[in-house]
Amino acid sequence: MDMMTRIATLTSECLASTWPEAQGLPTADEIRGLLAVPPNREMGDYAFPVFRLAKALRMAPPMIARTLCEKWQSPEVARVEPVNGYVNFFLNRVNFAKETLDAVLAQGERFGSSDMGAGKTVCIDYSSINIAKRFGVGHLSTTMIGHSLKRIHDFLGYKTVGINHLGDWGTQFGKMIYAYKTWGTREEIEEKGVTELLRLYVKFHEEAEKDPTLDDLGRAWFKKIEDHDEEAIAIWEWFKDITLKDAARVYALLGVEFDSYAGEAFYNDKMDVVIDELREKGLLTISEGASVVDLEEDKMPPCIILRSDGATLYATRDLAAAVYRKNVYDFDKCLYVVAYQQDLHFRQLFRVLEKMEKPWAKDCVHVSFGMISFEGQAFSTRKGRVVYLEDVLNQAMQKALDIINEKSPNLEDKETVARQVGIGAVIYSDLSAGRIKDIDFSFERALNFDGETGPYVQYTHARCCSVLRKAAEMALPEMDYAGLDDDEAQHLLRLISRFPDVVKDAADKYEPSMITHAVTDIAQAYNKFYYEHRVLDAEPAVSAARVALTKAVKDVIKTGLWLIGIEAPERM
Ligand code: ARG
């Protein structure tokens, strides 16, 4: 049990024994929610505002605080002080250090994990790139938020299913086949990959401007794909392979994996049942020839299920996908990590599922996020240039290597570290602000070793590793927990003790940035501690305690970084 929960429980017991008759007192859980960490240390480690009790106890808050302090006793707390309407708790520092440190040292990198998700399954739809398009930075956030949510849920004991819902269906694929057969060659596509596919696609549109009959020819090829024409299917599958081969390089750099690549086309033969069900339930109406689910009473435009020519749509595929996922994975939650531009689509989708009386419609969640933009000329997307994620990652690695060559030219295996730091910097930038905020990426900011950045946190981890390497060569005695009663160590311990809650909150709110903040705070607190105190050459039993704290910090930072998809080099 963490210290805050412990204090809340004790407070609740103390309230009950002091005022056994009182009605409407807050529960231990509610008290935990009310406990605050005071802005400055003189006001204690935790503060409990008693205002909410005034009504139940019919007593003025300062009086409640005083009475509570008189009754309070427990070894965990060194002293309690009433200050107006607050009870300020001063922890027994040695005891707190022992409790916290022992817990981390026992669990190591598993500290913060849990089995709360045991027996539950979470599907996570993320990255979900589009075939025959380059992997642009626009798909970075979905990829990394989704990947992080997958790791967080794994860590909390859930079974997770990572799904890359590929955009691999639509008339554009007919146009691409036409363009390939008219202006392309197999060799060039094999050699240049998606870049060549894009060139052909652009070419098609240029030519179609001049000669509108091309659109019909493109559509005819798409019809062939739909009709399972062997040649058409083979070419379309090949476009997919080419795209996924390009994407695989990006996924490898990011360390991202999926359990399923079932994309839109996968649902081709799974939509009919859903459409029949909609019809049987009387949910389909005809509007301008199209079959739609009317959502007027929900103040939304209708959800189009079949176009007037009978073609299915993005939403039709998503309906079939949701039903399929429920049937196959029996998820307790299905997360869709998709940009906020698709808010309406998912509101419609979930509402249609509700109208179909799927009790699990409420378990579908749109985890939306803001836009990413790039500062500086070279990255102006306004000029219509897509910024390729692979280019950004390669540049980040190169810049990281330049910095390493300058700062630590003798480092072993510089390329690996440059990869970890460069990629880490990009991921950290992406996951540092709340997900709904728009973010602006800048290499200079991302790779600043002194700011709130990936490299800064990684550097702190490497610093801990270096301290531990040196400590391993010393013969230190058993630690004296009293050596951790200074303000800096206590602050660090407090941040560490909160880490398990941060992980759970991050899962509850689908917000990896909460973990980014927590590891950054811990890194900053460790560096402050490191500057203010001698770790290795203090009194030996105190050194031993500080080394143990260093080990705890190292483990928690490594875990936190792992949860947001960032590697933790041991030397930098
Ligand atoms: N491929 C889509 C896009 O890039 C995202 C798909 C998201 N997933 C889904 N089930 N609709 O915009």
C-alpha cells in the first residue's frame, strides 16, 4: 500500500473513532482523493483539508483539524499539525524511506506493475496506415500513443491485442493499377517502393484532368479487385507488400509491433451479416438512394452504410470490424487511437452500435489526439510536402550521433546509442504533452540534453548506471535508511512511491504523457539530489542507502521509459 493510501486509511479510522456517531463522513477512498501535497516542505508531506467535514460534524474546520491532530497517532507519521482548516502530516522519514525503497528493490523493473487486468482483454487499434501512401509524421502519434497504451495495459496484467487496421480498400487502388500498367514498371516499384507508387498515383490524377475517361478505366480495375480477378488481386496484394515493407523499417526503428494487420479489406466478407442485422432491426432508411442509419435525434448527420451504387464505406467496415473484434477477442475494451478529425466518425459508429443494442458499445473508446506540426522551412507541410516519418527518424539519429561525437567521442557503440537517443527524442516530444494538444516538433528542442526531453531522462538513467557500476566495486556495508532523511531524497522517494498510481491513471485516462511527466520529475529530482549530496563518498552506511536509492531511480526510469516506448541506454 502506498503512503498516501495508508494515511487516508488511518485518517478515516481516526475520524470514525473520534466521532463514532457522525453520519456522512468521507470514506478512506474519498479522503485519499482529498489529500494534497503542500507546495512547500514546512507545511508537511501531505495535507488533509477538513472543510468537507464541517457539515457532517457541525463544527468549524479549524476546530476539526485541532481535534483530529490531538487524537492522531501512528508510527508512520512523525507529527501532525493543525493549520486553519488543514491537517498537515509530517511523515516519519526513515520509515517512509524503508517502505518505499524496499518495495522498489523487491520488484525492480516490475515496480508499478499489477494484475488488476488479469482475465481482461483490451483491443488497441493504432497506427492503421494507408496502403500506397508514405508513412508520414501524421501517423506518429497514433503509432506511439497506441504502442504505449499497449505496454501500459500489458504491464497492468491485461491481455492486449494490437491491431493495425490498414487502409487497404477503395477505388484509388483501381486507379493505381491502371497507372502502374500504363506508366510503371515492376522494377521501378521494387526499387523505389512507395515513392514510386505515389508518383504513379499523382501521374494518374494529372492525366485524368486532361482525359476524364481514365476515371472509368480506374474504376473498372477496382471492380476487378472486387470481383476477385486474379491479376487485379495479385497487383493489389503486391502494392500492400511494398507499402508494408517500407513501413516495417519505420516500425523497427520505433520498436513497434502488432498482433494483427487485419485492415479494411479483411472485412469485405464480414459486412453482409451486419447490414442484414441493421435491416432486420429496422435501423436502415433510404436517403437519396443510399442506405443510412438516421442519427438526427442524436444531432449527427446520418451514418452512411451503403452508397446508392451499393458500395460499402469506411463506416461499414468499422461496424463489421467492431463486431468481429468482439466475437473473436471478446474484448473488455476496444480503443481506437485516431486523430480528432475523426471524432464524428467514431461518435456515429458507437451510436450505431448502441442502436443495434450491442451492450458492449460502451466499451468502445475513441482515444483522440491533436495535430503534430514542424517548425522551420524544410518541414513546411503547407507546400503540400508530406514529411516522411522515416526521414525525421534518420535525421534525429544523425543529429544525436553528432552530439555524441562532440560530447563523448570515446563512447562504445555510438551508433546504437545514437539510435536510442535520436528515436527517444522524437517519441518523447510526441508523448510529452497531453494527447489532445496540438504539438510542434523541433529537433533543437527534442535533442536538448538539459531540457525536459528524452535525452535528458535517458542521460539521468545512464548517470545512475554509472554510479551503480562504481558502487559495485566498493565494499559497502548494510544501508542505514536514516541516510535518506534529507529533503532531496525524501522528495525523490515521494515521486517514486507515486509511480504505481501514475501508471494506473495513465491507463484510466489513456494518457501516456502522465508517465512522461513522472519520469521527467524523477530525473530532475535525482539530479538535484545528486548535486546536493555525495553518493559514493559519504559515511559508508549512508552511501549504501544512497546507492540503493540510485538503483530504485534507475529501475523506475527504465520502466517509465519502456512504458512510453523509449529505450534506456546504460552509457551515454
Ligand atoms: N487508416 C485511417 C487513417 O489513416 C485510420 C483508421 C483508424 N482505425 C479505424 N478502425 N477506423 O486515417
